[in-house]
Amino acid sequence: MRARPLPIRSTVRLRRPVDIWHKPALSAVVAMAVPDLTLFALGRMDLVLYTSAGAMCALYGHGLPYAARARTLPWVVAGMVASLGAALTAASLITSTALLVVPASLLAAVHKMVCDATRIGPPGNLIFTFIAASAFFVPQQAGQLPLHLALALAAGALAWLVCMAPALIRPHGPERIATARALEAAAALLRTDPGGGPAAAGARQATAGAVNAAWHTLFLVPARTPAKAAARTGLERLLIRAESALEGPAGPGGAAAAEAELFGGWAREVRGGGPLPDVPLSTAQRAELDGVVTETADLDLTRPDGPRRPAPGRPRGFRALAAALAPGSVLLPVGLRVAAGCALAGWASMALGVGHPYWAVVTAASVFQANTTLSWQRALQRTLGNLLGLLLFTALLPLIHTGHLTMIGLALTFQLGAEAWITRNYWLGSVCVTPMALLLTEFGNPLPARTLVADRWIDTLVGAVVGLACCVLVTNRRATDRIHTALDRVDAAGAAAERLLASDPAPAADDGLETGWARDRLAVCLAELREAVDVASGEWWQHALPEERVTRAEQQGHRTLARLARRLAQPVPVA
């Protein structure tokens, strides 16, 4: 066992914004503006919290293809309405604030574990917890529940329509963006000096991650008609070429530089929305792409059953969720952290005189990340961002007091600013999130400005301190076990790939699909290993990591991936 120091640098360093930040931002603004203005016209601004619950579902699913998004968002809305229903029911039955902290904390733990298990993506569990924690401490009567839940459900349906509307203009936008990211990462890898040490290794891992994410996105794209199959196949051609950058050492030479420029040009064309560039592939690569037996290079790429399928043997749907939450899961210590930290933060906030400690619960829930190091950084970012957000809210109080219409405009502006800035750094986004959250709660239960600002500042400090303390005290000892499990999977996938390569070193026209599956399995296992190592490395008190075995497994795995890629790139003799 050994202790690791918690870093302080880089906590406030700004990053480049995510390329699609405006998509969730504008979707949420539209989904919130319609019900807010409707309630304003009806004079029922006290119902904003309930419509906001459904409207904020528009923040999810923007990295998914539209067919998958159409299936995923209803589950997000259902989870939001179910969480809101549980919170409102508890608020109508329990009068003790101290007792309400318990179900609020347990529900926050459920949000964290389910969102991590399903990998729903940003904003993750935080929006669910913010809405539910707020609802736990709103005065409620049982007879009001049907109306309030119906409002949330209606706003969620509107959010679904808003998120699906861009499909009418750019039906292949999400998968094009994922493919363009892979091409851009491959171009960056080709421009990297192979002797750059950590820089070259980081570029290779970034490329492998971008390619793997793009394949996962394309696997979600249906290809039931020849037109859809052809569109998906065009992106798969580009992705196979991007993957070829992992075959050998990258370098600044003439060939590598020319290939990088070519990939960059393709990425711009893909993002532009025009016709896809024509990408030449080897015969084996084309055979992998179609998954059919052929003896020539003249393959029919418009077959509806032609595009590549994901590697079999991976649990999906409810099976994957059940496996992620089964006894012994690495998510269970995370859930314990969240439940204990949120409960202690809520009670500590009450002990300091805060009547409705929902913000302490939300702050504690936001602190809990994959490991102690990330939680430490998030605690500092949350505290800094909330302090600046409170100062901004205080400065705007004269404007806020001019009326509800001004408050609606400010809330929508802060929503847009939060999505624009939070991808640069969490603390910067929190500067907008804090006043927006205060405005949403002010519509239904206004408090004196001094009390509101003081309570939120106390809640922020208490939530950050208590949450971080729970992260330090409740260490995730299973994180190291996850590394050993991931190593075993890498070894098994690598051994299967080596057997395939040894059985017939020369490529055959009919084994492209099997070779592609072998590469997919190994690539996914390597990505899981890297994620497990990153999580365990951030725990301040942890078993010694098998660093030598990890390094050896990653090096051997990437060499095997390169051999598989070269096998697909070799010409296949015609019988």
C-alpha cells in the first residue's frame, strides 16, 4: 500500500471547448424557453421547477446518432420523472427536513451509479440530482403530484422533439462528427514525433480512443435500406483509413505529413456536410467492411446487410447495467461515497442554520468523481465557481428584482453560458450554473437575497469539504482489482488475435470480418485497461499497481493491433 499526493496545479487551467457545445446549449435554451414563457403568460411561475425537470433532459444524448438518440432520450425523461416523483412523494409525506436528507442522499447515489454504469455522458448524474434534491425540500401535497409530474413529462416530450429536430436538416450529423474526430486525431498522431516519449504515447492513445468511440457510434446507425447502408459505409471507409494511422510509428516525414494533410482535409469535408470523399481501401479492408465472402475487389457496398457489425459477446442494454451494478462492482464504493457524503453534508448544513440544505447535497454529489484525485480537483473547481457565481448573482440582484420576464431571460442566458464554458473548465461553467440554479428555485420559493446568498455559500463549503472528506476516507480498493480483470481480458483478446494471425499469416478474402472482430475486441479491452489504470492511479491510498504488467500488455496489445491492421491492408490474391 502507498499514499499518493493530491495535485493542486492544473485545477483552473482552461481547455479547448468541445466542438458541439452549442448543440446541447441551444437545445436546452429552446426546451426551457417554451414552457417558461407559457407559464409566464399564465401567471404560474411557481411551476417552473417541474417544467425545468423535463426541459433539462435536452442536455443529453447529443453524441448519439438520431436513431439511438430517439430510443435513449425517453429513458432519460422517464428517469427524470421517476426521480422527481420519488422526491415529491417524500416531500408530501415527510415533514422532518433531517429525515428528507436521507432519501435525497440515497437517490443521489442511485443517480451516480446508474449514470456511470450506462455511460450516458455529460452532464451525467448532476442534473438528475439537482432537480430531485430541490424537489425534496419544496412544500408539497399529495394531490398536487399528478399535475407536477404531468408538467415534467410534457416538458420532457418537448425536449425530445427539440433534440430530434436537427435530424430533418443533417440526419447523419452525429456519426459524421465522430468520424471527423477520429480523422483529426489520426492526423495529429501522424504529425507527432515518434521519439516524443509521452507525447507520442498520448497521441496514440487519443487516436485509439477516438477511433473506438467512432466505431461505437457507427454501430448504432441503422442500415436497413440501401441508401442508409451506403451512407454508413462511406463513413466506415474513412474510419478504417483513420485506424491505419495506428499501424506503425508516426513521424514527421514526407509520407506521414502528406497522410496527415489528407486526413485533415477529409475531416473538414465530413464536418461540412457535403458528399463524402471517395476513399480507396485494400481488398481485405473492403471484405471486412462488407462482411461477405468475395474473390474480387468489386464489392457491392450498398447491401443493407453489408456494413460491419460490432464484435459479439459484449453485454448490452439491461444486461450490461445489471453486470455493472452486480455485487463486487467497482461502482458500489462510489455509491457508498455519494450516499454518505450527501447525507453528512446535508446534516452539517442544517447544523449551521440552513433550512433547506439541497445545495449542500448537490455540491457533495458533484464532488464525487471516478477517483480521489478527480474529486479533489472538482471540489476546488466547484468552490471557486460557486463563489464567483454568487458574486455575479449578487451584482445582478437589482436587475433580477425587475420581474419574472427578466429572470427568465437571465436564466436562459446563464444556461447558454454554462454549456459554452463548462467544457473549458468546470469552475468556469459553475460561474453560470450557480446563478441559474438560484433563479430556478427563486421562481417558486423566493427568499431574502442576503439569506439566499449566505445559505448557498455555506452549502457550497460544507458540501465540498464533507464530500471530499468522504472521498478520502472511503477509498475504492476495488479499483486495483478492476485493473487485474482488465489485464486478463486484454490477455485473452490478444491471445485470440495471435491465434488468428498464426493460423494463416496470408490474408484471405473471406476473413475480413473475423479479423475486424478480433481487432475490435482487443481495442475495446485496451481502452478498458487504460480507463481502469487512470481511475486507480487517482486513488490516494491504494494497492501497488501492476505497472510493469500494464506497460507490457499495452505495448504487446498495440503491436497486435498493428499486425491486424496490416493484415487487412495487404492485397488479397484472386483465386
